[in-house]
Amino acid sequence: MAWYDEAVFYHIYPLGLAGAPKKNDYGEPVHRLNALLPWIDHIKRLGFTALYIGPLFQSVGHGYETTDYRTLDCRLGTNDDLVAFVRACHDAGIKVVFDGVFNHTGRDFFAFQDICAKREASPYRDWYCNVNFWGDNEYHDGFSYDNWGGYDLLAKLNQRNPAVRDYICDVVRFWIETFDVDGIRLDAADVLDFDFMRALRKTVDAAKPDFWLMGEVIHGDYSRWANERTLHSVTDYALHKGLYSGHNDHNYFEIAHTVRRTIGMVPAHIKLYNFVDNHDVERISTKLRNKAHYLPVHILLYTLPGIPSVYYGSEFGIEGRKERFSDDSLRPCIDLAAHADDYESNPCTELIAALGSIHAAYADDLAWAPYRELCLTTQQYAFGRGRLVIAVNNGDAEAEIDVPVEGSAYVGLLGGARLEASDGRLAISLPPCGGEIFAPEDAQASGAGASTRLTFAAQHDPAKRASAEPSAKPAKRGDAPSLQGVVAEPEAEEKTLDLEGIEIPNIPYEQMSVEQLQAVILAKMAKNGPVTDQMRRDVRANVWLNSLVSWAKSFR
């Protein structure tokens, strides 16, 4: 058992949280990282056991155009500041994971600058992919090269070059020896070379026991990346998408189908990295049309199979909209002192603290026990994890469900209600946009959840709630709509429209048709790697306009 298997992650984008300038002038270090030290107590207080923080190292602007892998970005401070920060996290019992941006570098990186200066004579000409001295780039350097995402600012490293591979492995060993880092999140892992990832896995296995490698992967068969030879885990973008659109569309079948598909794809001992927002996608409070869905969304985040993660500020319920040319609103500077009262007065913060307490008290159930689907309708969803029964309701009215159980009496860990089972079934009343985690009365852990009595629809400020589409009346017991029309059948694929052949107009996503949005998503997937038949089926199965718009915007 490794630490990351039972971890609950907090995610910080440090350049944003610390209020660093958008551009690096490479001047004297400014010790902004030290301003994040008070956040460590905040992270611990909310029940997080691990921190993913990055990017951290010297870069041109947003951090993903690395200039120097061995030096903390001078806008954040010095290496000594980072050593002290990691030590403070460890003293608080919090593991630390850095961002590893190894697919590409910025143009100020020493190897790229050497090519600019020496051209064909540079010993680093093979450090980048497809360097062509007969071509040119947008900076008019007199040569072209492969990049990431169409941005010449991000020059793609040639990871098949042994010199590049050895250099990056040396960097990782330096991070472990200097900063005592516990893991790395690999940026753009879905386009990294597999031999490179295998070499990296061998390096970290030898350098530090229980070191964690997690990769950013958007779509595909996650087991290609997460296995015994490459990475320990990857981002579950499929579940991320399902968690918000399954609530916006009042469609729990989408979430349940995603969970079943992932379980069939990835071995049980591989735990994917679950999230509802991050530095690249809109805040969950922005994506949800009904803000009261914050509660069931986060109950699912913490209780479905995988490793839960919360992006800084989302525990306060802040919003952030992704703009076409800027991610600044997703990466704000936040004054922690301004939220000093949120622990008692903000239902979002109160919920996250309660879920952190529950996850710690029931780690055996939530980290290790298998998933058992107990009830599924479009608006109600219940499943078991070990001794626990989790039930959520995305409807705008109270709902009644009953589920099979083994215990005789159960207690709600969030609200404190006590329910008695009858004939092996538990009758559960769920408030609108509500949910609960039930534990057997004789197995209730002391202090878990602290009986927060949260009912989001009642406590969340109605003035701040987004308008929700009218929903169907509460499902009756046993009411389970067919999967037909919700999940596309594979054999029907031959009869579907050739989405790859659709012309994509230059108009806002909100003005596109369903088919045009599906074509946009497939085109974006193709830029990240091969598009499989299953990926095409998943796109075609989604026919909800708002969900497709959000999906299209989620690509970086």
C-alpha cells in the first residue's frame, strides 16, 4: 500500500495564487512562495493529505514554457524557498507533487538557444523533434520544429534521443535529492514517448520508494499509460466531464456508464486522479447551471473509485470562466485571510472539510473496496463502497429510493439521520440537489463528517443559483430508464454521420450544432493522439448541446 492510494489532493497553481507577474523579467528573486506557507494549515484543516503544486520552475510566462528545470521561477523565489516549503508540508503530514513539463520547453531553454545561435552546427539540433533549417517559425528564427498545440512558444523535445532522456532523468533525481519531492504530475503525458516514460519510471523507482508518477491524459485507454511499467495514474478527464454534465443534463446514466467503463479499462489497483476543475478548465461553480449541485458533485468526487482532488479556491465556491485567449480567471490570486470565516459560514468549505474527515475515517472503504451499483435513474444514483452506501439526487424535488443493504441500521455521515433497514433494504429520502453517505450504525467512525447537516439547496444563497432547466418529477422506486439513447451501441456506428468530414465553421461554440460540436471535439482529440473507435462512440453518444460546449472548451 502506497501513500497515494489513500491520498486526498489539493491543487495549487502557484504563479496565480502568489500573484506573480504574467511575464518573467529574469530579475532578482521575489519570495512569493513564502506567502503560500499559511495555506499549508488550511490544506491540513480541510483534510487534504497531498499537494499537487506547479508549474514551479523558471519559465517565460505561464510556467509551461520552461527555461531552467533546476531553478525555482524567480517570480516565486529561490530554491531554498522551495526546500523550506516542501519541508513545511512534510512536517504537516502532506506529501508534495511537482509539475513535470517534459514534453516541451520554452524558447529560452539553453538547448533551443544554442540551435538559434549555431544552427546546423549545434550539438542540440536533435534535442527537438523535426528541426528543419529549410523552414521558419512565427518568430522568424530561420528554422521550424514540432511544437505542442500549435504554439511555437512550446518547442517539442525529442524524448527518443538518449541525451534528452538522460537529461530529464537527471533533473528528476535532482528534484528528489534537493527538494525531497514525493511525485510528479507529467504535463501532456498523452503525447509523451512511452519508452521515455518507462525510463522515468525506472529512475524514480530506484531513487525513492513510493514515488508517484501521474500523467495528464485527456482521452483514450487509460491503461496504456497507467500500468506497472509506465505511470502509476492518469487524470480521469472522462469522469470530470461526466460529473458536471451528468448534473446539468439530469443524467446520472452518463456518470454511471463512465465509472463502469473505467473499471473495465483499468485494473482495480490502479487509481485514477479524479477532479471537477483545475487550472485548464472552468471552475465547477461556473460549469454547474444549478449551484446547489455542488453538493452531490463533490460527494461523488470523494466516494467514486479514484483519488479525489480539489483545485485551490473551489473549496470556497469561487467561479472562473475560461476565455478564448486567457486562463487568468482560472488561476487567481486569493487572499486566504479574507476567507477566515468560511470554515463555519461557507457551505462549500464546510462540505469539503466534512468529506475530508469522512475519507480519512473510511479510507479502507473509499480507497480499496469495490464499487457496487445499487440504484440508477436519470436523477437518482446510489452505490456501495465497502460498508458505505452513497446516494445522490440531481432533481429539483425530494426523491425516495430504496437500496439493498446488509446492515440493520445506518447513520448519515453528513446529516446525522438514522435509518433502519427492513427486509434487507434501506429506504432513503433525498432532498433536492442533495446526497448522503451512510455508514452502518455499529461501524460509524468517531467524528467522521462531524454531522454537518448540509442541505445545499437550502443553505446556498438563492440569489447566486444559476437557473436550472425544468426536471422531471422524482423517480419512483424501481424506476430505471433504459440505456437506449443514453449510451450509443457499438454496432450502430456504421449508420452514424461521418463527423470527421463535417466542416467546422468559425463561430462561437454556443452557436454550433450538435454535429459541429462533436466534430470539434474529435478534431481536438486527434491533435492529442490516435482517436479510437471507443472515443468516437463516446463523442457520438453525447447529444446534449450545453454538455458538448463545455467539453469543447475543456481542451487546452
